[in-house]
Amino acid sequence: MTAELGSFALILALVLSLAQACLSITGRIRGSAALTGAGEGAAAGAFLAVACAFTALMIAFVTSDFSVVNVAENSHTAKPLLYKIAGVWGNHDGSMVLWCLALTGFGAVIALGGDGLPTRLKANAVASQGVLGAMFLAYTVFASNPLLRVLHPPVEGASLNPILQDPFLAIHPPFLYSGYVGMSVVYSLAIAALIEGRIDAAWARWVRPWALASWSLLTIGITLGSFWAYYELGWGGWWAWDPVENASFMPWLAATALLHSAVVTEKRGALSAWTVFLALMAFTFSMLGAFLVRSGVLMSVHAFAVNPQRGMLLLGILGVAAGSGFGLFAWRAPSLPGGGLFAPISRETALVINNLFISAAAVTVLLGTLYPLIREALTSDMASFGGPYYTLTFVPLMAMVLLILPIGPLLAWKRADLYGALQRLWVAALLAMAAGALVLLINQPHKALAAFGVALGAWLIAGTLAELADRAHVGKAGPGEAMRRLGRLPRGAWGMTLAHIGMGVFVMGAAFETAWRVEASKVMGLGDHLTLGVYQLSLDSVGPFEGPNFAAERGMVTVTKDGQTVCVGQPARRFYPVQRQTLSKVAICPPGISDIYIVLGERRDDSGRPTWLVRAYWNRWSRLIFFGPLLMALGGVVSLSDRRLRFGLPQRATKPAVAPEPAE
Amino acid sequence: MRLWAALAALAALVCLAAAPDPADELSNPAQEARARAMFEQIRCVVCQNESIDDSEADMARIVRQSIRTQIAAGRSDAQVRGFLVQRYGEFILLRPRFSLANAAAWLVPFVIVGAGGLVILWRARRPPPPPVSPLTAEEEARLAALRDS
């Protein structure tokens, strides 16, 4: 019964979304508050309906109702509760419901919470959100309804792929999807503003909290996903430039560029057309990601439901949403006001350069992902664009952005003193060079580019701190005065500082880990030793271990350094009987910010005594790779808590930077 | 269809979890380092998206052996790569060649930066527009007249 109710609720949500779109549009055209109000009500109703459908699906999963096809295919009675719940979004159809839940949820938030927005802009945005909701709900209802029943229910389910049964994987989709779909609000606000023909500082201020929230969620989602791949897939790496990873990375890059260009639009009224373009681009990339992951057009280790017909439908949605968005943009953008003027050396210029490089980097990722397809279609031979391609294109582009990053915040708006900014950064530059030189000298083999990467990370951290010290007048005023000034800094400034430091931390970790990862592997019997850099690993014992839905063989590996025990790792090989699948469970010991990463291989009995192939990596500074992005997301959250950005609050009167011009 | 998708996913997973066997390593450390560097740039063509350095699949093992044998026989990296491309097609190279067919992918990112940079420079070189001068007394009077009329 619950599944039918859920199906019904899903169809109801589709109808309500259509109503939301029609009512809001009609209300906007007729200027009727009653109709737009009804549209807002429909938006809230659509969200409640999807929430019901989602709950029904969750109930089906938790109670292992195998008469529902989706549950039978993706769940099992012996699965731990967490993975029964995560099973809801661990498959294509269920994850579409999560997508729709986020989409209608954001729509409801604008409809009910967007009191600070002008009526007509809000009605347009709610309508646009309704159209998006209707398209994705129609897709879910007609092409991938997870609540359909099966005629002959099986006694037991097929269970979730064991590789997906992991706490990090279980929680990362909700973050990722909220991030992807949060961009839909940015998109809808862009559409709404283009229809009104008015993009100004106030609009940028309404967009920024949404962009910030989506960006933070996306950052967390990507980091959790990457961490999962790092310790679950057992290949010692954390980023493979896989199409699915790229699919989540492209919206992130677009959102990063958007956050920076929106600042210019908000503070100076300039770059408004470009900001709108990025707002449209961010959600287009989100939808492109959904299409790439779900259509099976690309080869990926994460391949989700591979179904070309669904792919066509998603491509259709992408075409309609992006096509109408960019069509509207092409029509309206020429009539948008140019905005505030700025000198060649100014904070505006620094942010324009930032956007130029980030956009080029995003195009690089797009090309690397799609070029093999394009080439195959044109010349029918296949080419691969793997990691080495990105190392030669994406990495230098981003390095350029990061090199100028600390300078930007020290430049004044409109016209700045570059020499003065550089003067305030010389200590940071010296520190960074010292860090780079030190790392280069200490580590064998000497790798100059990696040392440059570490120096770049140090430059970001030191430069950002230098800017903070400059704002607080450290050195000029007494410590008491400096503390007072720091305390008065707006949350937005703290957010930026945290995010930039996080970027520096990440860059240091990524450069160091990639260059100086130490690895060793050996076929080991009990009591054998393996040398891994400065560490000694010994395989003490291997014994059986019973999990809730798997049987495992678990090793005890003692890690010692100079005779002192550092930690005991317990790498395991799990066997999941339901799927007849074996899975390596990696052991990670953390001495400080580095990881000792141990993988237990297959048992071999060919040499008279049992042996195991043990692989171990000393992933130096690898903790920084995951800690940095979390710091960035924290920066986003801190910035979001800035009173000036809080959604729906009455805005303090601001001087409009540009006079609105009537749209042609 | 669903079963097929599930099987594809399973096949992909088998390719995961790397295990280059230490027993295969070349005795010459310089040659072994070259071989390892090359493994990272060669695709496991039967896996979903992995280098042969990361893959446990048979195909990856065979290509690893082939590369090691060729390097031990004194062939250059370019020769080994040429052999692999002849055998498996350009698809096996994770780092695409600098060829005409790939020109767009290699150049576009830098063209964007170059073109964007030129636009910024061009805008910067344009003389700044003259500052808006305050209205003269005569203009003020006309404005007042217009406003009142």
C-alpha cells in the first residue's frame, strides 16, 4: 500500500509542479498576487508530495518489501540498516527521487522564504523552478519510477553492490545532489532576472547565498566521494579524472567562478552578463553530469544505470533547460547594462583573470570528458584522455589562478596599487619559497615541480594570512586593537580566508602526496617483513572474521618505525555471498598527516605455506588532500552565516550601482 | 537490461584494486622505473577507466609483461608506445597524442586564456571615459525648467 501511495504522491508532485509553473507565469503576466500565491502554495505542495514518495520508498527499503522492483534489485534482509536507507539513493531510480526531493525542496524554500525578493522576479523564479521540477518529475514517473511493483516478489533481494556499502558512500549522495540541485535555484534566479531584463547588485546579492550553499554542499560531496574512492577502491589514489568525477567537478568549477564574479556584480555592478552566464552554466553542468552518469555514453568505474533510452530523455531535459536558458541569455544579454568601470590594476581585474582561468580549466575538463566521444563520432577511432592530459592542461591553468590568488584580496576596487599589494606579500613569498626549497632538499628523488606545488600551497596560506593581518592592522596598531579589528571583520571575510587557506592546504597535500608517495608490495607469509620508506610492516596473523552480511579474512599488520610500534592495521578481504563478490578492505594507519595504507591481497598456497600479496603505500601528507576541501566548505558555511547574505532578511538600503535600463 | 547493467558494473569492479605482482619486476631499477612510469600512461582497455598500473585484469597483466620485456630488450619508450598503438589503437594511450585529430582538445584551453587575455588587455588600453562633469549653471537652469514644465 505504501508503494502505491508513494507512486500516487510522485504523480501528484508532477501535477503540482505543472500547476506551480502555470499559476506563477499567469500570475506574473496578470500581476495577480492571488495567482502567484497559489503558485507558491503549489511549490510547497510539490515538495510535500515528493517527500511522501521518498518516505514511502524509504519504508519499502527499511522493511525489505521485495514486491517493489527497486528494493528487490538493490536490497537484502541481511544488510545493515544504514545501507538499507542508503540503498534508496544507491541506484538510478531512487536517486532520481532524491534529486526531485532536493529540486522541489529548493523550490519550496524560494516560494515560502523569498520574501525579500521583488514579486515579479520571485514569480518568475518559482515558475522556472516549477518547469524544472515538472520535467524531472515526469522523467521519474514515466521512465524511472522506483515504486513499481513486481508481479512475483522474490523471497530475498539482490542486495546493494558491496562496494557501495560504506558509510561515506552512504552519506555523500545527499550532499552531492543538494549541491547539484542547489544550482537550479541560481539558474531559476538567472532566468527570472533575464525575463525582467534587470541584473544588478541586488540580484547578485540574492544569488550569492544560493551559490555559496550549493558550492559548499558540492565541495563536501566531492570530498566525501573522493575519500570513499581513496579507501574503498584500494588503488591508493584519490582522483582519477574519471568521467563521473569530472561530472561533479565541472559544476563545482562553474560555481567557483560564479561566486567570484557575483562579488564583482554585487559590489560594483559590473560583469552582470558574465555572472548570469555562469549562473546558467553551473546548473547546465549539473544536468550534463546527471546525463553523463546515467546514460552510459562514457566509460567510467562508477557507471550507474546504463540505459541509452533514459539517456536520451535526460539529454532532452538538458537540451530544453540549457537551450531556453542560453537562448534567453543571447536575446537579453546585449541589453544588459555594462556596469561600473574599473582600471586595469584593480580587484575587478584580478577577479576577471580568476574567472578567465577557472573557465578555461572547466572547458579543459569538459573537453577531456567529451572529446573521446566527439572524436569517435567524427573519425570512428577512439582516443583516451586520461590523467596525463589533465596534468598538462588543467594543472598549469589552475596553478596560474592560484599564483595570483593572494594578490587579489589586497587590491582595492576600481583602481589599485599593485606595487603596494606586492610589498605587503613579501614575507609570505619568502616563506613559500623557503617551504618549497626545504621540501625539495629533504625529499628523494628531487622533484622541482612538486616542490613548486608545495610552495604554491604555502604561498596561498601565508598570503591569505598576510591579507588578514593587513586588515587587522597587525604591526601598525597594538595587539588589542588588532584583536578588536579581527572581531569586527564580517563573516564573509572570514569565509573567504578559510576557503583560500583550505585551497592552500589541499594544494600542498596534493603536490606532496602525488610526488613522494612511497609504495611497496611483497608476497608475505606470517611473520614476514616489508619495508615501506622509514616504516617496517610485519604480517602477524591472518584470521577469519564474520560481518553482518559478509565473511572476511582479516590480517593484523604491525607498523613499526625504529623498533617503535606506530599502529596496527587490519586489512581484510571480504566475501559477500549474496553477490558472490570479494572486496578488499583497506587498513589506514595515520601517523600524523600521512597515511599508511595497507591492502591484503589473495591468499596463495603454492609455496608450501600460506602467503598473501600485501601492498602498502605511505601516502605522505594525504590527510591534507581531504582536510583542505573541508576547510573550504567550512569557509562557505561561515560566509553563508554572514548577516548581510541571509536569505529573506530585509536588505539594508544600498546605493544601486547602475541605473536600470528598460529592456528592449 | 538491468541485469546487463549489473553485470557490467561487476566486470568493472573486478578490474579495480590494483596488484602489480612484485615477482615480475625487472632487476634493473632504472628500467623498472621507466616501466612503472609508462604503466600509468597506458589504459587497461578492457576495464572501465583505469591505467594498467591500477588494474588487476588479465589484459593489464599481459600488457605490463609486454612493456617490461620490451624495455628489458632495450627498446625506447616511443617504440614501445608505437607497438601498443599498432596493436590496440590510440585508445590505449591515456595521454592523447599531439596530433591534428586531437589539436582542438590540446589547444582550446590555452586559446581561451589567450583570447580572454587579449580582450582584457584591449579593454585596459582603451582610454578611460572622461569623468562626468557637474552641470553648468546654465544646464541646471534648463533642467529645472524642464522639470517644472
